[in-house]
Amino acid sequence: MKISLLSFFVLLFATAVLTSCEKCGEISVTKPTPEDAAWLVYKREDSIRFVSTEGNNVVYARSGIFANEFAGEGYTATDECIEKVNIEIRTVIEDVKDIQPSLSTRIFTKPGDLLVEIGVAEQGVWELDEQQPTYATYEVNGKVYNDVYEVVTNSTKAGDVNRILFNKAFGFLRLEFNGGKVLQLKNT
């Protein structure tokens, strides 16, 4: 149900905005497949629980899902008629106490191509090679996860994230920050 509602929203938005030009041809929208949308991970009512280095529970909730459209290959945003449209969808989860940084997942669909990115607040956005997980299996907080992606940010700024472990099915598994702070997904 989530995927069909999301696809409907994206198509409705794209159609409303782009069909205002009567002399334009048919619009081709590259919408995400259900498999593509699985990278967004977090659903509306999800409560994502992490454990901090100190053993405290940190609860995140999805605060938004955002869809944008971009002119497809061969077109620019200033063209009178745009016949090809690519779609970007982003989910954001935030600490319910607003202490820890927000986290996001983003997909950008183009014909025959998918871009997957994860982000941490204003600290950065990093692309994942969805075909090449860093680890076939990886243990986090006592649970073994398959197809785990690692991002090493190389940031040296105090308090910034320097390492992220992510999985398509469960999302953010572990975040390590400069200064030693760690958030790990809590096993349920």
C-alpha cells in the first residue's frame, strides 16, 4: 500500500505541474519501482530505537517524506515543455527529543539508473553503490545483518559522524561520531 500511495502522489504532482502547457507532448515520468522505494526504509508510524554509548535509548521517528521532480535528460527546468521527468524521494527521521542529528535516505530515479544516498543533518550526504555492499554480513549490537554498506566520512570536526553502517532492510544500523559517541540500532 505504501508504494502505490507514494507512486500516486508523485504522478499526481508531476502531472499537475507539467501538463499546464497544452502544446507539450506526452510526459514520461521515471517513477521508482517498489524495489527502489525499499531503500527509503522508514514508514510513517515507525519508531526507530538506537542505543547510545552510555546505554541510553534514543528514539527516532519519521518526520517527513518528500518528493521532487527534475527535468529529464535533454531538458532543463527553464524549458517551456519538459517531456521527461526524473523523480527524487527522500525520507527523514529525527530524534524525538531533538538532541541527535536528523538522518535521511534518498533515491533518485532516472531511466535505467538509481542513485541511493544517505545523509546526516547538515554534516553531509553520501552515495551508496546499491549493487556493492561493503560487507556480506556484519554484526551490530549482537545481531547479524546481511548486505551492510559502510560510509567513512573522513570528517575530523568534533561531534561529526565519521562512520555509518546502513542496510536496505533496516536502515541506519550504527553511527560513530568523532569524540567516541556511538548510536547503534537497538535489537527488538
